[in-house]
Amino acid sequence: MGRSGYHLETGAYWLLYVVSLSGALLHWRLGNALFAALCGGVAVFSVLLIGRVGIFAAPQER
């Protein structure tokens, strides 16, 4: 994957993080603990994906 693919993938994971974190906060505020936990879990998973992309990227792509 080239440099633009790296940025596209990282951007997609950041978008997933932002949307899932805001969803978790919204569901928590509305009292829906099940969906808040589900969205929170997805947010944690997206952070792991962001870290994986950064670790496995070639040195010139970081």
C-alpha cells in the first residue's frame, strides 16, 4: 500500500474512533448502557487499529 493508502486507512480508523466515541457518550447520556458499552468497545478497537497501522508502517511512511 502506498503513502496515500496509509493516510486513507489511518483516516478511516480515526473517523471510526470519533464516531464510536461520540456514540458511546450519547448513548451513556441517554441511559442506554448496552449501546454505550458497545460503542465504547468499538472505540477501543479503533485505537488498537490506529496503533497497528502506525507500528507496521514502513519507516518512510511514518
